Amino acid sequence: MRTMATEELAEELAREVAGRITDPEMPMLTLADLGVLRDVETTGSERVTVWITPTYSGCPAMATMRDDLVHGLQQAGFADVDVCVRLQPPWSSDWISERGRHQLAAHGLSAPGPAPRREGPVPLTLLPPRRAVTCPRCRSGETELTSEFGPTACTALYRCASCGEPFEHVKEI
């Protein structure tokens, strides 16, 4: 393991390494671009604590995110890595960076619009929410929902009525 010269350099390195770890379900996004990476803090030159927020309760990718962070930071010379989950505030699709939104579109996924704002109880509806979804290929707004459930729980499947192409949409949360 390599020894860092100062705590400041150690924290800078830890933030850089953690910021490069990709999401296991959408590898075109880093955890930082997805908004899941909340904070990185070092103690000394070999101990780092990382806080992440799941995109939704029960996200199956959390264990892989944790393992990838631990592995990446240990490879960078941090002997003691702790990954903690921060649930408050809850993750919002508004936390996806502009770079992340461009990456989604470049890979054929429709980025989420603004997250719904609610005060009080969440209304229970049995129908899928209405979304203004734009085709990531031709930019048409003439799209139709084909399935509320995509390959991951955070995506829905759509088809563009203009170009006919199917695509995934990252859900607003």
C-alpha cells in the first residue's frame, strides 16, 4: 500500500477515485454523475469513508456499488475503506448531473424530467404516471409507454411514434 504525503492529497485522491466508479446497471454513468455518491472523507492518509444514497429503497445495485468503491479505493492505496448509506435526503433524479444526462442520451436512454414535488402523503394510483418523454434518437416528443418496467427498476420502456425505435426512459423519482 502506498502512503500519502498529506491528508489533503489523500482526500483529493479519494474523491477522484470514488468519482470515477461507474454504476453497475448504467455503466455510462459514474456514481457521481448519477448523484448516488454523496460525500467522501479521509482520516489520515489510509482511511476513507464514502457515503452513498440508493436511487430507491431496496436497490439491488447497492452491494455492487459498495464493492466497487472498496476495491477502487483499496487499489488507490487506502487500506481502510468504509462505505455508508445515507438515506436522508432521499435520492432524486434531479441529482443526475448534466454530463450524466448527456451520457444517457448518447447511449440511447431518455433522461428523466424534473422529479415530482409533493408535500404530504404520496397519492396511490394504479396507472403509470404520465411523463413528457422525448426520444433520445430523433428528439421527438411523440412517444408511447410500452412497459412501466424496464431491465432495471429505475427505467420504463417506450417506443417513439416518429422513428419507431424502442428506448428506455430513466424514471423521475
